[in-house]
Amino acid sequence: MEIIKLAWRNIWRNKRRTLITASSIMFAIIFGVSMRSVQLGTYDRMIDSAVRQYSGFIQLQDTAYWKEKTIDDLMPDSLALRKRIAQIDGVVNVLPRLESFALISSGNKTKGAMLQGINPQLDNQMTQIANKVVKGKFLSQDDDGLLVSQGLAAYLNINVGDTIVLLSQGYHGVTAADVFPVRGIVKIPNPKLDRILLIASLPKTQDFYGATGMLTSMVVNIKERSLLHQILPQVKKIVKGSNLTALSWTEMNAELKQQIDADNGSGQIMLGILYIVVFFGILGTIIMMTAERRKEFGVMVALGMQKWYLSLIVFVETIFLAFLGVALGALVSFGIVSYFYNSPIHIGGEMADIYEQFGIEPILAFSHDISIFLNQFLIVFILLLIAVIYPLVKILTFNLIDALRA
Amino acid sequence: MSIIEIKNLEKIYNENTDIPVHAVNNVNLSFEKGEFAAIVGPSGCGKTTLLNLIGGLDSPTSGMISIDGVDINTLSQSKLTNFRMDNIGFVFQAYNLIPVLTAKENVEFIMHLQGASKKDRDKRAEELLQAVGIDDKANVRPGKLSGGQQQRVAVARALASKPKFILADEPTANLDSKSTETLLSIMERLNKEENITFIFSTHDQRVVNKAHRLIKLEDGKVIGDERVIK
Ligand SMILES: Nc1ncnc2c1ncn2[C@@H]1O[C@H](COP(=O)(O)OP(=O)(O)OP(=O)(O)O)[C@@H](O)[C@H]1O
Ligand SMILES: [Mg+2]
């Protein structure tokens, strides 16, 4: 028989029920996709602001540095080592950095800040920091001036062309003190950092701290986050046995990682509950569709239709039902996601503050990763396979005479 | 040779309880090709049960039914289903057409299951609908047909697979007298012109009057079996 024809007509026997069931699937998909899209989009952005714009996905440090973060636990810069790591597949480049705390004075105000010495050209390839200069200009390779983050500049009332004084403790107890001309004001997306960051060239910073040729870290800039699990072991192998250690972003940003995992988990629980509700909706419809056609099934089998064939028809009906819901849901959610992907929602009020606390731009970002869609479809499909067991068992075991008598 | 041979047939419902029902009690019957036989008797005498057993829809408590030499109770469920498809036509009291299929598609239904080609199906369905006088409603679904029209489609459907015989359990019970007359004359004509074998049960005296053979049942027993010379 043309199973398709029979099944298609059968699902339209009760239009309203079919539409209600398909809509429940549709809304589950829309909700599921949108929610996951916002979640994953937010995680991406969190990781992006926290990691790509600052720590990087992998860092090499002196083994002792991570715990105390004192200027005394430095590692020597080594062009050979940097080159070796840069040759690993998927590594874009290796950024030498020297960073520590410093007191900044301007006029009669003083504030704690973090001075980050970078190779401007290399660092910019990862952080795109040059694009974030809002006033003045970016640093040259061995610039003796610095960039001041916008929040800090506002607080201290600093402008391009001003000269500021930095004070700190240098390498092995020397006193660090110097004046820096302000070359530019830079807007750091991470609001926390935007209030404390100073960026200078590496030579000037080394000079300031009295740590010529020394670094706090080498940042391994990788092409994509997904390559991390391939690259990290190779980096670890290279530094094995030395007193350097390779840290991944999840170790350096443990709090962020935990935050993401917890949020992700609660999101999945919510989705789980949603899908349980949808599942029982589908199951209810299938049970009704089967129960009310008992006699008809009996007639078909009496006339010579094999029970497995009848099961197949009911199975196809269920597929149609789900497909309707999934197709509509996919269409609408794809529209929603691509719209908001291109124009993310800016959050205001309390939510914005929460985002800022975690150092993230207050934007509701959507991810349009195809796997988000595929996952939802897969879930619906699996639920369907489970739900369809009921009618299949019913059909395969029904008593012909009882069915005909119904 | 008879096409249906029934020996010592028994059907007992609720056998292992205090109130077993002996719905078919030691029935011995045989049917020849081309018969137009009525099974009659009061309500509850076992007509439906007997027809269901002959049609391989139900299984007997004991005894044997052979159709064209095949003991149908030895067949597996799925073989029996195929056997019904190829050998037996069914007409039900409540028509039981498939509601989502048109009249013509209903007639083609079994031919589809048999794997007949589209051309053959088309041709035969058209012929049969014409034979039952319903060809003008070929593309109408059962819901839009009267009871009499539906039952005529059901007869066409029963004939589609070229079965050895047709079983009809009270085919006219839901029909008014005019539709009953139309249906009966169609069945008679098919019997006379195409030598189609009909075995039907009925309460209706007008239907009884048309039968060529009257099998009387009472409490599951055959109490009379007479041939009527027409
Ligand atoms: N599934 C069953 N379980 C128990 N008893 C049954 C069952 N089916 C039929 N019976 C009994 O078997 C007897 C014969 O029933 P059957 O339906 O064959 O009679 P019938 O002659 O077709 O009656 P009617 O003219 O009312 O259709 C009745 O006493 C009926 O109650
Ligand atoms: Mg009956």
C-alpha cells in the first residue's frame, strides 16, 4: 500500500489534535533552540571576553608563578621556545608577556592598576586590542609610552598626551618607578579589567620592573577553542621536565568554567523537564490515535494486512506528526536565532550588573551553531521512538476478534 | 470437491470457568463452489462465531476447517493472514470501509497488499465498482456514502482479490429495505453470472428467501440444512 498516503491522511483525520501535537513539538523546539542558543552564545562570549581578550587558551609560566603570582617567579624569554611552540599545528603565535601590579598616580589621585607588558604586534593578533583604542594611537613595538583602559582613565581623569607615574616592586626586590607618556585610551570589553589595565610594550615593562629578558608568561594563541585538546598535550610535552608549566584556560579561569558548567547543567535540566511534558503530549496523541482505530486495525488485518505492516503505517504517522512539529519549529527558531545572532540584545538594569560582575559585556548573544538545532531534532526523534513503542506493541499483540468486535 | 470442509467444529468461550459458552457445538458442514448459502437462527445461536471460524479470524477449540485442502488451523498467524487475503472475501455488518480511502481506493486496498500493478488495480477496481453500480462515486470517501452504497463498495472490495468465497455476517442488518433489495440482487447476479460463492448469516426473512441453501443453527448446533430449488 502507499504507506505514505495512508499515514498522511490518517494524521489529518483529527486536524485539531494533529495541530496541537505538532505545535507542542514546535514550541519545544523553538524554546529549546532559543534557550540553548542564548546559553551557548553567552558562554562563547564569556570565554571570548575572558580568554581570548586576556589570558589566552594556554599559557606557559614558571611553575611557581601561578600560586603566588609574585614578580619574583618569572621565566626567561626564549625565542627558540616560542618558535618551537608556534610550529605546532593550530598555533597562531606565541605572545611573550610580563605583567604585575603597579600604583598609578595622576594629579592627586592614586590607584592600584595592572601593568601588562606585551609585544604589541603579536598580542594584537589575538586580542585585537588596536581596534579598541578609542583615543590616541596604538603602541609601537618598543614604545616607551602606554595605553590606559577607559575606566581607569576616566577615574584618574587621564588624557592622551598626559604623563603618569607608576610605582611598584620590581624583580628581586628592586624598586620600580618610572614615568610613562599616555599614548592612547583603550576600551577593554571586560568591565573589570577596564578599570585597572595599563598596557605597555614588553621592553619598557621589563625595564620598569628591572626584569630584562624575563616574562611572567607566554600566551599560546590558538586558532580555535576546539583545537585546545589537541594542542595542549603537545605544549605540555615540550615543557616537560623544565620548571615551566602549561595551563589551560579552564585552570586559569576556574570560576568562569564552573559558572558555565553550572548554568549549562541547569539549562539542560529545564530542557529535560520541557521535553518530558512534550513527550507525554506526543504519547497521549499516539495512544488516542491507536485506541480509536482498534476496529479499523482489526478490519485491515482481517482483510490480509500483516501486523508489522500496520505497525509501519502507525510509525510513519508518528514520524509525520513529529516532522510537522520539527519543521515548523526549525523554521521559526532558525528565524529567531539568525535575527538575534545578527543583532544581539543589549541588556540593561540589574541583569547588566550581573554580567559585569562576571566581567562580560552585557549582551544577550545567540549562537547559531548547527549542532544546537540538530540536538533538538535528535531529542524529539528519540522521544518519538520511545513513544511509538506503545502503539507498536498494541498492534503486534492485539486480538483480532476483540478488535473486530470493538 | 468441496471448497470448504468443516469437521467436528467446536468453539467454547470461557472454557475454564463456571459458565462455559458452547458457541459452536460439533458442527459438520461442507460448501461447494457457487453456493449461495444462508446461516440462520436466533440471536446468540453462534452465527458470527461460525463465520469467524470459517474465515480464519478466530481459532476453534477443537475440530477442523479445511479450505481447498488446506487445514487453516495449522497455519501460523502471518501465513493465515496471507491466506485470508488471497482466498477469502469479507463483508461486515457495519461495512467497515477504511475511512481515509475513497471508494475506489478501498476496493484496491487488498490488491495493493497483494502487490498488483497499478494498471491491474485500476482496471479491476473500475470493473467491480461498475458491477455493484457505484462507479459514479469512485472518488468519494465512505463518510459521504449512504449505508447501502458503502455496503456495495464493501462487496466490491471483498471481490477484488478474487477470493474462493465471500463470507458476509448479516450484511443487510444495517440497511433499509430498498438498499437490502439492491444489495441482494447484486449478490445474486454475481453468484449467477460469475459463479461467486456467498456464505452469509441473516435474521432477515427477505434475505432468507433468496438463499439457495438454508443452514439452521440453534445453541451452536446445526439443526437443519436444506437446499432450496430455485
Ligand atoms: N468473545 C466471547 N466471549 C464469550 N462469549 C461469547 C463471545 N463471543 C460470543 N460469545 C457467546 O457465544 C454465543 C454465540 O455468539 P454469536 O455472536 O456467534 O451469536 P450470533 O448468532 O452471531 O448472534 P447475533 O444474531 O446476535 O449476532 C453467544 O451466547 C455469545 O454470548
Ligand atoms: Mg452475530
